[in-house]
Amino acid sequence: MPQQESPQETLAPSHGNNIIDLPSSRPLRLERAIAAFDSGDNSNELRIELEELAKAGFSEANYFLGCMFEDGTNGEVKNLQRALALYEKTAGSIGYLEAYLGIARLLYHGGDGVVRDYLRAKEIYEKILNYREHPVACFMLGRMYQHGQAGAENLSEAEAFFNRAISQGSVFGLINLSLLRSQQKRRFSSIWLRLKAAIAAYRIARINRHDGRLRGG
């Protein structure tokens, strides 16, 4: 029986530094599908609609299908390899920033047939920050420096990245900085930061529990 290639080896590479947010001009049908996804629509009908849009050549649809495979929603069985392939396809075709974040997230955590690859995840987070500041990329890079993943441990770099995330309102920036303080045996600072994170999370969630400031890695 021939040896099966790892999913990373079979994926098309991303194109240069081509990172964008979603195109500003999209057909109404795609707009409606994305709005339904963002509102929490877990129906099979939405999955079918996105599959049809992807077949029609709208690469953005592949990203949302990848989310369904990553989370096991809309009638899909959870399949991280398939999710990674769809994120790679979207990043490679239109350079969608959220697809890059999806790739880096799966490579960082690994599991379910996806091989953990800290080095490649770090490269993607750095690539995102070359495009624009993003709190998730900041605190994930901070986490990698904190634990010596994809390189040597560097607590000063970790703190700098956590503070960059915090400056953008990230609750997880506060949480990660709290964990760093605990590692440094700065117990009072760690407790104070964790309390600040809890208060911030409560206040934000009361208004909008989907607020990007509550987003984890």
C-alpha cells in the first residue's frame, strides 16, 4: 500500500505576500451566505449554498466551509485536514487574512491528522503582521516566545507582543500576560491582570459576545 502524504505536503503554497481582508465588492448571494454564517446559521442548507458558491469560483466560500469542517457544524463531521486544505485554498487564491489565521491556528495546535508545525505557524503570524496589526497574531507570537516554540524562549519579546495585543483591546492579551507574570513569579501582577481580563470580558460580552476583543487563538 503506497505511503500517504501528509496533508501539508499536498497543499498549494500561498502566493507571496498577498494578504487581504474580504473583497469589498461581492455578489449579493455571497453576501447573504456570509451574513447567515456570521449570525450562527448551522443549517445544511447554508453549507450546500456555500459549496455551490465555491464551485462557481467564489474562493471566499471555501474559507467558511473550512470553518464548518474545523468545528463540525452544518452537517459536516469535524475534519481538521479538510479544514486546513480549504483554508490553504482560500489563502492561495485570494490571500484572505482569516484563512491565514485558520492555517496558523491548526498548525499551532495540530491534532486530527494535522501535524503540529510551530515554525510554519510563526511564519504565518509574522506574515499577517507585515500586512497589518492583528491582536490574535500578536498574542500567539507572544505565546510562542514565552514557551520557546519555533525558537528560543524570549520573555521580553513575549511581553512586547502581549502588550501589542492588549493595546488593541485583546482580552487574551491580558490573559497571556497574566500567565507570563505567573511564570516570572510575579504573583500579584498576575492576579491583577487576570482580574482586569475578567472584568473586560464581562463588560464586552454584555454588549456583544462576538466582539473581536474576546477572540482566542
